[in-house]
Amino acid sequence: MEKVLGLKCRECERRYPKEPLHVCEFCFGPLEVDYNYEVIQKSISRRSIEQGPESLWRYAALLPIDEEPTAGLHSGFTPLIHAKNLGDALGVPALYIKDDSVCYPTLSFKDRVVAIALSKAKEFDFDTVSCASTGNLANSVAAHAAIANLNCYIFIPADLELGKVVASLVYAPTVVGIMGTYDEVNRLCSEIAGVYPWAFVNINIRPFYAEGSKTLCFELIEQLGWEAPAHIVAPAAGGSLVTKIGKALKEFHLLGLIDKPNTKIHVAQAKGCGPIVDTLKADSDFVKPVKPDTIAKSLAIGNPADGIYAADTVRNSGGAGEHATDEDIIDAIKLLAATEGIFTETAGGVTLAVTKKLIESGHISRDERVVVAITGNGLKTVEALENQTEAPHIIAPQLNAFRKLMATVA
Ligand SMILES: *Cc1c(COP(=O)(O)O)cnc(C)c1O
Ligand SMILES: [Zn+2]
């Protein structure tokens, strides 16, 4: 028996073969990978995982790849840091940072999902990969396509940060900037995917791609000594990461790798684009699309594909959602840098700002273990900090000039 049975509709449970499909023909629900956990159970243990590679592929038994992986061989297995200085500042001694700002090779959590998507695309024999992206996914697909010798087409909103655009262009894919929001880019890509026989990682390969997000949660549990924390705070764009954190906790428990988890999953979004948090605050069953207006461009998805599943994951775990304003985001980026020496992008600012609010509001108790998912690197969004830090002190190349400066700054 194989560990992956095929695909299954998340709504009506209709089954589909293992193919590049993503929507149910009958109810338009999203398709999800259907595992045979009895088969997986026989091949997985804490020990087998610990003896695996130092990458996300140590969890290969729970990933939808049938052959040896061919992309993202060094992705994942990022540091989990006990953030003592930050914990002091926030009054939470057991505060941890899961630091995907240093994920290999493109410095964001997207290297996890792309490792799976491109390995799968090669299994399916595609020669061209593509994506609709808010920036980080573009960087990761372009880099991994270069490594894997695949043709690559990248679609992004035309107004992305320069760092994110250059960090796609450098790998020499075809980059198309669309004059519109991410949601418009995504809609166009769905039409293109109907015409061109390409592997769109977050459209026709999405059920496989999304499974990669689980590895962030698998890792932090293993890094805590096979114990799930009391709280995980994660950002949401399309809502896939948050949803898959819930799935990862369930799978580890189902396979007997951890005790029954009692983890509250909290979701972080920007005030200027927070449809999932809006849904939670209104205690609604629908996600109402919004038009994004935030400096957190990597999270600026106004109509999130997995929005309702993310909201349900948070609700069912007993977690909460909170918004961060642009000002909160910048303050949190600076706080993380000043306390832990980690320079995160705007999405990380959103997540830390929200963590702070949830501590202050009592949704996170100060005496419990908290893991904050920092998902991207600040060097890609430097413009967010323009005029938001001290300027350098410019002096002449003379000792005297430096002495004079010291007299004013010391
Ligand atoms: C894509 C992304 C996320 C989360 O994305 P989902 O679509 O919700 O899975 C979080 N942080 C960063 C930096 C991202 O690029
Ligand atoms: Zn269905």
C-alpha cells in the first residue's frame, strides 16, 4: 500500500487520483492530500525522524512525495530560539522564536512549500513552473526552478518592494508585474493555468504545496523535545500556514509522536488587510474579502483561499486573532532586532506586534510556553524602515571628528 492514496475534497470528501488538481468538480471545495496513516505509522518514529537529514525532509513520511525529493534539499530545519531578552521585555519567560527568516535558500518560510511543490512538479513531469505571489513565493519558486533546471514564470503585483522584485529577477525567470492587487494577479493566473500546461505551485499543485507548511510545526515540536507548546502565533496571508499548523499537531498526535496537544493557535494579520481576523472578531462563518492597504505586502491577500479553514483552526484550538497597524509593525520589527538580533520583514513585525497584544489582553498567559513564527527576512523590505531608525553619523576621516562626535553622543 502507498502512503498517499490520492486527493480528497475537504468539503464533500469525494476522492480524486494523485494528479495536478485542486478543486472538486462537484462542490468546488478545495482538494487535500489523502494519506494512509496506517502505512505511515509503520515507517515513522521519533527515532527515525531524528536520524533523518537536517532539513524538512526528515518528515518525508508525512509529505506527499512518492520518489526521492529533487527540490529544496536543504530547506527547513531553521533555529528555534529561546528569546530571553524579548521574553524579559514582554514578561513571558518561555518565549521562543521559530526563525524562518533564515530558511534556505531564499530567507522565508516559502522555501518549505516550494520544496514540496517543485519536487512534486518534477514527479508529474512538468518542464515549467509558475506562481502568483506577494513576493516571497516568487523568490523561492525562481530560485528552486534555477536549481532544478525548470522554466519559470513569476506573476506579482507591480508595486512590490524592490528587494522582493530583485530577489526574483536575479534567477532570470520571466517576471510579469500586474497592475493590480494580489487577488487580481491570482485571478489572472487561474485563467492562464487553464490555457498553459504549467505547474502553478499555488494553483494546480496547491494541495501538495500546502503540505510543506506542516514542517514548520513538526520542527518546533521536535525542537522543544517532542512537546507541543501552549501557544503558537503565526501570520496569515492565504491562511494555509495557520491551517497546516493545526493539521501538523493532529498528525503528530495521531501517530503517537506526542501526547494530546493543547495548543492554542493564534493568527496575526495587518489592520489594513485582516479578513481572517475580522472573521474571528465577528464570530462569523464567512470571510469577507477586503482591499489591502498595509506595508505588510507579503500578507496582503484580501480574499484568502484558506481563510475560513484558518479561522476554524484558530477557533477550534481556543486561540484568537489580532490586527497590527503599520506603526505597530515597525515598532515590533525594531523590538525584535534590539532584543534578539533578528531582522524580520513586515510580516514578522505583524506577528510579533500581535503576540504583544495577545499577551496584554490575556489571551496568552505569561507563565506559558509561546512560540512565535517569524516567517521572513527584513533585508527584503528595507523601505519599511526608511526614516524609521536613527540616521548614521557622518564625519570626516579624522580622530578629532570622532572625538567631537563622542562628546555629543556618549
Ligand atoms: C506567504 C507568507 C506567509 C503565510 O502565508 P499563507 O498564505 O497564510 O500560508 C507568512 N509569512 C510570510 C513572510 C509569507 O511570505
Ligand atoms: Zn467536493
